[in-house]
Amino acid sequence: MGKNGMRMKMWKPTGLALAAIAATAAVALSVPSAMAQRDPAYAAARAAGQIGEQPDGYLGFATTPTPAIRALVQDINIKRKAAYTASAQSTGSTVEQFAFTSGCNLIANTKPGEKYQTPGGVWKTRDASPPERDARCP
Amino acid sequence: MKMTKTGARRLAIGGRCLVVMTGMPALAGCVQIDTPDKPIEINLNINIRQEVVYRLDGDAKKLIEQNSEIF
């Protein structure tokens, strides 16, 4: 009995420590996803099909944009170009090559209902079937 | 219609060439070139080749994942 009591006492702090670790891990996991969320206005314009993904790796207007949406897209495209430029430098490619490769992925990642541009320049709404992409896309 | 000496000579050479040309298919080792059935396509985006896209694909995926707020 005495031995069992000892063991119980020893396990208690360990259990608490485990709980603390689990709580820390949960916080650590939730922070990056909160940081990486899309701007609500951007998410709304995307979901509404006002803007969509182009084969060149940048956002485009599927319908005539409001000044606010135009500004939002320009801002994101500038940030995208900066990201493509940095990656192009580290991979020894051109900005256009890296942007195009990203465009292949971004069109593939569109959710049903979102807009994307075909290689022919036509805006299409993504459905359950695979999107129409450039023949060079992996 | 008057013909100059050079004109007559040219015609004669032309005629001889025609005979040689028409006789050609009968000769062995003759190279025949056919026009293609399909229209010739010229891809203007030659600076983005498929092999480059395949090489960059992993890095592009990583970039999109790490900067999801702008993608």
C-alpha cells in the first residue's frame, strides 16, 4: 500500500508537466495559422468570384473591380512579386519562371466556386473537376 | 516577241533543269521532303520550359505554404 502511495505521488507532477506541454504545443500550433490567415476583404472577394488566380502567378479581376478591390489586389500582387523575386534568386531562376510555377500550384489549389484563368485567357469557375492549366504545369 | 541571247540561254538551262528534276524521283537515294499535315506551332513562352517548372515546383509549394496570407 505504502509503495503504491509513493508511486501515485510521483506520477502526479509528471501528469501536470505533460498537461503543460500539451497546452504549450496547442498554443504554438494555433499561432502560425492565425498569423497566416487571409485578409477578410481578400477572402470575401475571392469567395465571391470577383478576383481569381492567373496562370502567371498573380491575382486578376474576373469582373470589373471596385477601387477597394483593385487596391487590395495590387497590394497582394506587389507582395507576391517580392516573394517570387526572393525565391527566384535562391533557386537560380527568373521571376517569371518562379511566378509561373507558383501559378500552376495556385490554380490547382483553388476551391470549387473560386475563379481561375485558363491558358487561353478565359475566366472559369473551379468545380470538382481538375482545372484547365498550361501544358507545362506539373 | 523578240528574245535576247541571254533570255534564250536561261530558257534552255531552265528546260534542262526541269528534265533533271522530273527525272529525279526515278533515281535512287533521292531525298523527299513532305509538308507536315499539322500546322507548325511556335511557342512564344520559350523562356519558361517544362523542365524548369518541374525543378521549381517544390520551392513554389513551400513559398505558398509559408506565405499563405498573400496566396
